[in-house]
Amino acid sequence: NRHADICTGCGARLQTESADKPGYVPAAALDREPVICQRCFRIRHYNEAASVAVDQDDFLRLLAGIAQTDSLVVHIVDLFDFEGSLISGLQRFVGANPVLLVVNKVDLLPKGTNLNRLRNWVQQQAKQQGLRIVDVIMCSAMRGIGFERVVQALEQHRRHRDVYVVGATNVGKSTLINRLIRDYSDLDSELTVSRYPGTTLDAIRIPLDDGKAVIDTPGIVYPNRLTELVPRRVLQALLPEKPIKPLVYQLNERQTLFIGALARFDFVQGERQSFTLYLSNALKVHRTKLERADELYAEHAGEMLAPPSKAELEEMPAWTRHSLQAPKGKKSDVFISGLGWIQVNGTSGAKLDVYAPKGVKVLIRDALI
Ligand code: GDP
């Protein structure tokens, strides 16, 4: 009796009666080897087909196609790399279709962070970018935080239309879609991979029970994020998986912080004040005097100052300098795309120099936290 079998994917008891209960497998698929439930089968199928990435030009061509549909567009951004993962110009390409902004990875923020304030911040930034959004949802696809809100918002805003999911690489799009498949898709119809007309690019259609579908588009590659410029091993260190433990440094002017050999932060001029670093906990920070910084880097880059290692540094672009001025009267962040940000806690202004691999987006913004 195969009904007593256990799904080798999730461990649920296999059953053929209720598609909406764990362990469901259509009777016809019972002799598949190894026997896994419909949900696990789909998640596996999705993960095999996913992870397609495209450059901006191809992506914008796909987006132009979305404008001709009547659909809901779900734009997933990474809270940890907000400016790096927001698709600029999205509004122009989606036409009249509404955009739902899903901000992923909220689990990374230190405990006690005010999510409402954050949401306002996101709304403000999106507006400045010219995005008209119907709603902002904060969630963690990995931890399942806020996920009911994601499903609720999808239902509320899609009104029996298709849903296009768009996002840059590494924002957690496949993690989120895996959850959608588990909790939300129509288990009786088949997950399919189709191609965009005129391209070789795959999109994955995840059927919903009203005949419509969630359509997962390829991840867009933005080369101005550090996460796109580092070798694979360094990427693991950059992408935080656990809540960030902020590092606070009291600095006098003419002091320097090295973040591994990934970036350098010079406090050039200003009153003594504190700076808070929001980075992956796997990275090490080294403090020195500004006049010693060049020498320290020349001697220790790739060793004491790491990651990246010496060999990995050779695969990366050289640094360029960004001269920035933190404004007076409010707190701001120095944002380094893909690496994190440094909050300037003083409000008396500060002259700063930031060094980062050429091409990485570096900017001053209103403080997130
Ligand atoms: P995709 O390229 O957008 O499909 O992104 P993935 O789903 O492959 O995720 C990229 C990285 O982000 C992986 O290392 C995930 O473990 C991580 N990730 C995804 N969702 C979350 C989340 O909610 N919180 C955290 N901390 N990490 C996440």
C-alpha cells in the first residue's frame, strides 16, 4: 500500500485525497521514483528551472511586454541593498499595471527596529524614484515573516489577473516563490517553463486556482552592486543570513575604517562622533589613522584585511574614491551597494571619503534606522 509511504522531500505522509493538505500526490504520479509529494516535486522543478539571470537591456525588453498585459506586477527588493536592487524606470515599462513593492530580508535588521518607520522610509524612497506603488509589504521570505501579508496583498490587488514577479538577482526572489508554490499555487495544474517571444529567456508559470498564474521573470543583473563583482566565496560572506549586529565606532576626524579589503571609509573632517556599521557579521572591520591607511592597505590587503584574499582581489576592479558630505541637522547613511551602510550619528555634518571597487554604487541617503 503506497499510501503509507513518506515523501522523501518533506517527510509528510503521502496521500491522494486532498490537494490542499500536506503529502498530496496525484494517484497517477504514485509510481514516480523516488515518490515525493506534489509540492516538493514542484519546488524541485522550479529550482531546476530558476536562477536565470539577464542583463538590463534584455530585462527591459521583457518589461515592455508586461505593459501590454493586464496584470499585477510584484517588485521584490532587498532591504539590505535597497538602492542597488530597486529597478529604476520600472514604472515606464509596466505601463498602467499596478506595482506591489515587496521588501524582503527584514529579518536582517536588529531586533527592535521600528518596521512602521521603515515602511515610511521605503514609501518615501519609492516616490522619489517615480514609482507609483499600490502597497508596500515588509517580509522575510527565508524566515516566513510577514508572509501571510504577502499572500493577502496578492489576492487583494491582483483581482483575478496574472502576477508578474520582477527583481534583481539575490533579492530572495526564488526563496519567496518557493514559499508561494508551497502555500498558494494550484496543485492540480502543472508548473511550466515558457520562453519570452523573440528571446531565449525562460519564465516560469505557477498556476493559480482561478486559471491565472504567477509568472517568475529572470533575475536582473545590476553590475553596480558589490555582490555582482565579487568571486563566489566572497559572496557568501557578503550576504547576511542572521540579524545584523551593528558595530559602533567613536571616531575623531582623520581616522579610517577598513571593511576587509572590500571598502575603506575615511572620516576626513568633522566633530568627534559615532558611526554605526550595518554589514554582514562575517566581515571584519579594522580601524587606523588616516595617514597610515595607504601603508596599511599596501602591506595587509588580502591577509589581515580580508576578505577578499590576495588571489580574489586580483579578480576584482580596483577602488575608486567617492568624496561625500554628510548633511547637517539630520542623520544619514553612507550606502555601499551590496555591502551595507554606515550610519553617521552626529548631526553636525561630516566630510567623508569612501573607497570601493570601481562601478559599485556609493551614495548618501537619509538614515534608514
Ligand atoms: P534570487 O536570486 O533573487 O532568486 O535570490 P535567492 O532566493 O536565491 O536568495 C539569495 C540569497 O538571499 C540567498 O543566500 C538566500 O538565502 C538569501 N535570502 C533570501 N531570502 C532571505 C530573507 O528573507 N532573509 C535573509 N536574511 N536572507 C534571505
